[in-house]
Amino acid sequence: MDFNDTPEEAAFRAEVKDWLSARVKPRDAGASGFSMFSENESPEMIKDAQRWQAEKADAGWAGITWPKKYGGRGGSFMQQVIWNQEEMKFDTPPNVFMIGIGMAGPTITTHGSEEHKNAFLKPMLRGEKIWCQLFSEPAAGSDLAGLRTRAVKDGDDWIINGQKVWTSGGHYSQWGILVTRSDPEQPKHKGLTYFIVDMSSPGIEIRPIKQITGGANFNEVFFTDVRIPDSNRLGAVGNGWGVAITTLMNERMSIGAGGFGGDFGIKEIIHLAKSREINGKPAIEDAGVRQKIADFTWRMKGLEFVGNRALTAMSRGGMPGPESSIGKLAMGILLQEMAAMAMELQGAGGALFNGDAAQGGLWQDMYLGIPAIRIAGGTDEIQRNIIGERILGLPADVRLDKGIPFSEVATGPRKG
């Protein structure tokens, strides 16, 4: 496998660097470069993110793989990867548009009508409208097909009742993508229907979930007799699982396009080790610290090579395979270990947080937040199942609900 850019990719990368360098500052290794857990999305931060997204869209850098007719660049997947790799090196506003542009947009492009595409895609791409994903439920997280939020047809509308949970950005989103159960007499992967929902609709209640980091980045969302017009349905009635698979496949594409591995966090922990002392000397001179950082570095580089397998598959028009599960599982464990070491290096200073802590509190932020990342998007256990079944060829889990109506699926402890 050749990891070097082709001449065309190198030229594109240079163009990206030039455009970014003229507008934003490079990211400082000593600053909080990957805070993702504790920061509450203030109105000012959202406006800043929208301004940056509109600037990218106007210059042709937003939705690089999207068709030009919907505001995209019509470029390749590898061009999107290159853009993401370079943008991460600069101090830009947080990306609150990943669910919309990375997941909802491609789903609408695949399953939506021309009216849907014309109404939603360009405002989404420019950051004018922010989207959230209404999939997980209290009793259906990793088992998405076990969802219970009901959709009942009423004339030209559907009436929605139920609850979603872990809805990232729901408190500032204008639109959402929603999967519901429209026919409980069908097996659980059937009888699902997929909708676009206006988050300002009467009957929607959003309750932010307070995290141990102090942030409240995701929410519970309650639906009480919410009316959604049938014109906001994506795909056929009962084919919600097929539409949801499109969303989930594009979620994996978005993760792959973001890349993982490389030197993520390595520069930051080296910077910290240089600024702390052990026995009167910089911690970076301690043999144990150096060995641990070397261990982190080769593991991160290994993850980069695993990620390149996914990039190679996607650049050839395929989908990322089980290597994405390897990456997510191993990256979560590695980042948690790095954060734990960084907390030790800070000594009593590890009890500080945010601006009072070293490097803006990024390691405290990561230490407390990584357990959530190891749950989100498929738990460690789910990733191990995928690796075991698809790579190692181990037998799949036994399914007792296969082929039977969802209404007959047991939901509580057995009696007798």
C-alpha cells in the first residue's frame, strides 16, 4: 500500500493548506486542541461555527464529495480526507454539522425526493440549519432495531409518541432524522419508518443530560402526539431499517474520512511532559515517561495504518470494513491510557479543570469524557462482537427474536 499522495492529491493538499493558512491560525500543541466533552455549545460558539461553515461552503470546501447541484464540490472521497486532515491542524470552530452533512445529507440524497433535496441540502451545507440524529432509545441503544417510538398514520400526518436518548446537539438543532416503529406486528427489522422532523414541532421536549465533565452536549428527547406530515417521510413505509442503514454507513464513512491515528494527542502529551518535573528534572527526561510516550506513539501509528485500510477501501468506492471497529475499540482504550498518564504528570494539578488546568484542562476533559466515547457509536462489546464474527469467523450471537412479530418479543424477566 502506498501511503503517499498522488501528484493530484499533493496539489489538492497544497491548495487546502494555502486557503486555510490565509484565514486561520495553526493549532498550538500546548492548547486544548481536541476538547470534545466538557464544552457547552454557547450561542456565540454556534454562530462562530456557522460563520466558518458558510465561509467554507462559499469557497467550495464544504461537502467536497456532494454533487455540485446541491452546493458541493463534486470531488473525491480522498479529497475529503485530505481536507479533514489539514483542517485539524488549524484553530477552527467546533464542527457541529457532522450529523447533518455526514449522515442526514447523504441519506436525503439517496432516499429523498427532489423537493427534499432542494429544501434541505444547501441550507444544511452552509450551516444555516443544524441537524441531530434521533435513533437511540433507553431500551434500544446498540440494538437499534429494538426501538419502540411509535408512528401512527392519521390522514396526511403521522402521530409520533416515544422517547429518544443520547441525542447529540438536539438542544440547538433545527431538524432531525428520526426512526420509528410503524408496525409492531412485523419482525423488529421490519415495520420501521424513517422521517425528517422539525425540532420546533409542538409536543417535542428536549432535556439536556448533564455529564461528569460538566458539559451537556447530548439530550433526552420526548415525543408526545407530535405530528409529522407524510411528505417528510424518507423511503417507503416499513422500510425505515433500509434508510437507517444508509445513515449508519455514511456515519462510518464520516468517521473514516476524519481519520484516526497518526500523532493525535502525542504532541500534546510531549508538551505536557516538557513542562512538568520529576525529581527536579523535566518529566520528558525520565526513562519511564519516555518509554510510555514511545508506547503511545507506536500504537497510534499502528492505528493510522489500520485506518489506511479503510481509506483504501473507500477510495476505491467500497465501504469501510471491520477495521473501523478495530480502530474505534483500540483508539478509545489508548486515549484513556494517555489521559490517565497526563493526569499523573500533573500531580495535584490534575484536580484543576478548564482554564485553571494545564493546557486548558484538555486532559481532564478527555479523562472524564472518553468512557462516553467508548459507549457512543457502538460499545466496546459491540466492536468486539464485530471483530470476532467478521474477522475471526467466530459464531454469531444467538437471536431469539428472529422472524417473530416485534409485539411478541419478550421485554422483561421470564416467569416460572
